[in-house]
Amino acid sequence: MTSPSETALRVRNLSKIYRHNNPFKRHREAALQPLDLDVPSHQAFGLIGLNGAGKTTLVKILLGLLTPTTGSVEVLGGSIGSRVIRARVGYLPELPYFPRQMTARELLAYYGYLYGLRGKGLTARVEEILEIVRLQKASGYRIAEYSKGMQQRVGIAQALIGKPELILCDEPVTGLDPVGYREVREIFLELKRTGTTLFFNTHVLSEVEKICDWVGVLHEGVLRRVARVSEVMAEKLEMDYWVELTGVAADRLQGFAHAETAARSGGFQVSGRELSGVLGDLSARGITVSGVRPLSSLVESFFLRTIGRESDLMFTNRREARS
Amino acid sequence: MSRVAAVAWFSFRELVRSKLLVVWLLAVGLLCGVAYLLAYLSYGEPLRIFMDLGLAGLEAAGLVVLLLELAVTYNTDMEQKAVFLQLTKPLTRGEYLLGRVVGFWMVNCLVLLGMTLFIGGFIAFHHGQYPLFWVAAALVMIQMFLLTTLGLAYQMIATSMVGTVLFTFFTSILGHTMSQIRWALERKPDPILRFLLNGTYYLLPNLEVFNLKDRLYDPTLTTAALPWGDIALYAFGYSFAAFLVGWWALEKREFH
């Protein structure tokens, strides 16, 4: 995908097997099957997968919190075990937990200190970060008084405090409301503009579409596919659409393939491949189309097809169409 | 070293603000009050009763504070996973553990110092100077450093908060029975019991080294006569070994 100097993360033959040593139930569970992955520098990579797919395991191995069973990981050209490399990496866990009696300002000062910031430089950086995550006014309150969204923003702040070149995030928008989603997205887009490499796990597929340059699908511990988001966009013919018609006389629909649904629901579902042909047919019949809307996001469609669950997509689409 | 100091200071503030410790400080106040009352009501030797109760209270307070620290931080660090955010920073696991040891001990010393000043001040006010009391209190603090290091080593090894607290508690209890264990070993018990007693005797710390309260009234004992070098060497050597075990366990630990 890229040359070594342009690679922020290089994973080779990485696998992880959990050994459960409960005396009553000893078993091995393969969380990750051997996988190779390159994440280019200065780009955003979104890793998507179902619950239990192995996404968090992968991030923890990348951070050195778990040891791989086989394989190797190279982060920013070195080992994550090195202090120098860790000083260039930020981490945002899913639902970060902080000591509840500390304030956001104290926490950020502490984490900044661990990154080697001192004195006025540390104070200035804490203020800068508090402004970015919009927590200046609440920075003196104890974490116990924060909402879940505010705690998530402290999590983002601690990940940014050391000006990292690479940020690893595990479900960064978990627990956020729609405004919070938007704010986090803006922060990530700004980080991308400044050249920071982003790697994140998420369930929120629409965020991948809006933020990421690359998308990977991890399913049952297997990295099924890695693609550029722009390539996924080009596969939009695979999507399904809802075509909305209003006030159409029944006689005009005679012989039309979707006549029955259109008459009953005022519209019909059509696949991307058929869309242009169907629109042409409607135009030839003199029927005005009042709207065409996609029934899933492109990444969602890509994801479900990659894991072989197109049927779920069709089910969702039918349900949406009915509603 | 500055990162160790940062972790220590952070741990200190985190624990001092914990409501559990506030509750415990109130209990310590109550304990001192009871000691004072018993001494006041006793006939004959109020100094002895107050000093014995005070020193026993110091040890109990130090142990309970340590157990609370271990319980609180096991919950936040391991179960709530707050430790992830620290270990993924440019901080080695050894620095983290050492910072934790120092931070915990600072909190312990804060509580013990408050109690020591109260009890020592009371003794000085009513009965004149009694230097061996201050020495005994200092030895309790040194003992707490050893137990803190060991407790944190257990925390790195154990897979539950209960395990950490119980191991530390029983280590403290057994550590004060080393002369009895040696006595039992001299009686040549059966092989299984001998194996268990030997394991306890050689692996667990001998906390009697730090216990002066049974010897306070020995007329030959003076501050200068205490084997300070041996005591310091034992405390440092055992703590260092416990720290190495904890560090090794933390390096090997998988954070699921």
C-alpha cells in the first residue's frame, strides 16, 4: 500500500489467542486470525466490525496493552514499547474512566507532564486543549460532576495533549449525542488537516464515510477487506434506493415493474444497478419523480456485503421503506 | 525520576480526595479518643495503656488505610481501566509502579503522622518526653512502606480486588507471628505442616523487626541500641524484592 517511511502502522502476521484458564472451563479463543495491515501516515483509517470482531483487541495490541500470540507490530517506524514512540501516540479508549475527584485541568496537566511538557508550555497546552474540546468553563469541576459527553471530551483532550502524530481511538463517539458527534467529527477533521494519522474502531459507519480515507472490515477476527473510502464510494451501484412518486395515475404505471408497490406505498425500492434504467422508464412514461434517497450509507452497504450479510441490508431497507 | 514524582503526587491527590479516606480519618480520631478515655479511666499506668493502645492503633490505621488504597485503586485502575490511559503514555511500567508505591505511602504517612503527633503530644504533655515512642512510630511507618510495596505487588498479580486485599491483610497478620512460626518449626511438625510453615517463614516479611511496642519498657533499650542498619537494610531489601516482583507481573500483565 505504502512505503515504510509513509506507514504509520505496519502489522504483519498478527494473531491473538485468548487462553481461558478457569479450572472448570479451559479453552482457547482466537480473537484475531493472522492479519497484515498497513496504515498510511497523515490519513484516517476506520476499522469497522460487529461486536466481538476483534477490533478492541487489535487496538490494545497496537498500544502494547496486550501481547500478540504471533506476528509483529511497528508503530511510527518503531516499537510501542519504546518511550520515544509512545510520546508520539495518543489513545482514546471507549468510555474513558478518570479518577472522579480530580478536575479536568488537573488531569490534563498530569498527562501533559507525562508527555514531557513542563512549566508555561504545559499550562499553555492545557488551555489550548481545553479550548479545542470546549471545556474551559467546566475545567475546574470534578470529573464526578461531568456528563458522559463531557467525560468523552476529556478523553479526547488527554489523547491530544502531547500533540501526537498518531491517534488510536476505540469507539470515539460512544455515549455522545448528535451535537457531540458533530463536534468530535470536526476535531478529527481538523487533526487530519494538520497531518495527524487517525486510526479508529467504530460502529458508527456514517462517521467513517465522513472522516476516513481508508476503511477496513474486521469480521470474526479476520480482516476481510481494506479499501479506500473513495473506492467504496465508486461502488455505489451496489446500494439500494427508494424512489418517491407523488400523485401518479394508476394507468400510467401499467406494465411498470414496480407498479404494485408504487401504487400502494407512493414509491418503490430499486437497486443501484437498475436505478438509471428505471428513472429513464419513468421519464418515458411522463411520471415525475419527487425524490430518490439512498436506503443505507455507502459504508454500511460495503460493510454488510463484505461480511456476507446483504440479507440484513435488504431487511433494513424493506423495513425503512415500509415506514 | 520526575515522572515517578508526578505519578506519586497524582496518586496522593487521588487518594486524599477519596471519601473512603475521609471516613477513615474520622475513625482514626475516634480511636485516639477511645485510647485517651481508657487511659484516663485506668488505674496505675495510664501512660502504658495509652502508649500501647496508641501504637496498636497506629499499626491498625496504617494497615486499614493501605487496604482501602488497594481496594479503591484496584477498582479504578484495573476494573474501570483507568490504568490504560497512564500505561499508554511515555511512562514505563516500573515508573508507574514506583510512583504508586510512593504516593500510597505518602497518604499512609499523612494519616500516621497525624495520629503520632496527637498521641506523642499527649504523652509529652502529661508524662514528659518518651523518645522511644517516636522511634516506635517511625518503625511503623517504615513497616508500612514495606507492606505498601508488597500490597501493590499483589495488586499486579491478583485478578481481583478481594484477592489483593486478603493477601495483604493476611501477610500483615502472619508477618507479626514469625517468632511463633519459628517456635512451631523447632517442634518438628509433620512434613506438610513443616512445608507450609517454612514457606510462610521464608517468603513473607518478618514484621516483628519493626515492632517495638513489646519492648518499650525494657530498661536496657535505648534509641542508640537499636540495630538501625539491619532494620533499614531488611526494609529496603524486602521492599526492593517485592517491587521487582510487582514490576515483573505488571510487565507481563495482559490488559483485556
